[in-house]
Amino acid sequence: MKYLFLILFVLMAVFAPTASAQSKADVEYVNQVFYPATTLLYSQDSAGGMRMRCTATAIEKTKTGYVFVTAAHCGAVDDTDHKTVSPEKTFFYITDDAITDKTFLKADPIGAGYRHRGDDFMLFAVNTDKIFPVVSLGQDPVVLEPVVNVASPLGLGKQVFVGTVSRAALDRPIVEEDINWTGAVTLQLFGTDGGSSGSAVVCLDQRAICAFVVGSVDKTTMIAMPVSRLKTVIDGIKNKTYQYWQKDPDAKSAPDKSTSHPVPQPVNY
């Protein structure tokens, strides 16, 4: 009997995050707030066609619409010579991915982080009367904190993923080309893939965003940037102390990061 109780205790500890993510309160939060606040980011090509880029989330209500956040590598270009970042020369749109009415709303870049220093965030302003819930920005996650993610991997549409935080901050820096994941969060969040970049990670204990998915290593460990870094970028852009952001309409197009890399190369999502 003693061993039976021990086995039950271990099983409860292992599956506690999954059970938490499926509680009635969590289901209501995801369906009423997080899921409808999540959108897909598209760009328009030279022929007028629409190409999905990444996933974006509403984080602020403004007088004329909303502010959405995604990853900088989804639509911004770093100029390493001048240490600036600017949006790609294209038109951006967001859609809530509704089944019956996929309305594309114009999204105007209003800020982006410099990826070479690890600030993989991009902000868009959308002027609209359409109603979106807003997801609050919380605190950085801690190890084993249960998380939920809404994203559109491989362009298959919005899906919900549940997982846990496996490390709160990497102390073994992953730096390669425009990838700088120093101090990033690692997640066990299975199912995410290309197209999930920029999607918010909500810590269920906080009911708020604690990180943003930016990529993976060998598709076994998901990488996310902590929300505190986004707050720093937003504050810097608003008070004009973030010297890297430069809205340059002549920015070159960023290289396509959608293809897979050989193991164990880090991959931007």
C-alpha cells in the first residue's frame, strides 16, 4: 500500500500541469480571452497575394484600435552596419482566422527590437472597430510553471498547445547570425512549428503573457523570449531611448527563415 501511494503521488506530480491546463477556469480563459486575442500576421507580395508570416497577439487597446506584438524576425530587418532595425518594405495585415469571415486588417509597424542583441519583438498598430480581447503582460516565468500557447504552426490555423517551462533563462548563449537567444526561456511545448513565431505564451498561474515563442533547437526544445525584454523595448520606443528602431521605408526584405536547418541548428519560427 505504501508503494501504491508513492506511485500515485509521482503520477500526480508529473501530470499536474496538464490537468491544470484543462481546468474549467483555464478553458474559459483561453476560449474567451486568449484565443480570440490571437491573430495571424500576413504580408502582401508583389502579385497581390497574401502570405502568412507569423502569429500575433493583442496586448493594448488604443483610441483607434489595438497594438499587436509578434517576433521581429517576422517582418523587420537588422542593419548590422548602423545597428538599426526597420520594417520590411511590404504591406502587413492581421486576421483573426475566423472560419466564415477572414477579414484582413491593415497593420502598421510601430516598433521592432534589434535581434542581434536578443530583442526579437515587433509591434503593429491596427486601426479597427472590430473588438479584440487584450492579453495582459505579466512577469517572466519560473521553472515548471504551466503554460498555454495559441499559434498557427505550418499555416494550419490557430491551435492551442499546453506545456511547461523547463528553464527560466539560458546561461549557455545560442548566438548565430541574427539569432541571439542569450537569457531566453526554454519550454516543453510540443506541436509548435514554423508559423508559431511571435505567438504569446501565457503562464496560467498569472493569467498573463510571460514569454513569446521565437524558435526551437532540434524541434525538441522550444525557445521563447521573456516578457520583461518586451517591456523594456516598448518603454524604450515610447520614450525614444531605444536607439535601434528606425522606421525606414526603404528597408530590404529579410531572408526567408521558413526552411528547416540541419540538426542541431537553432531555427527561427
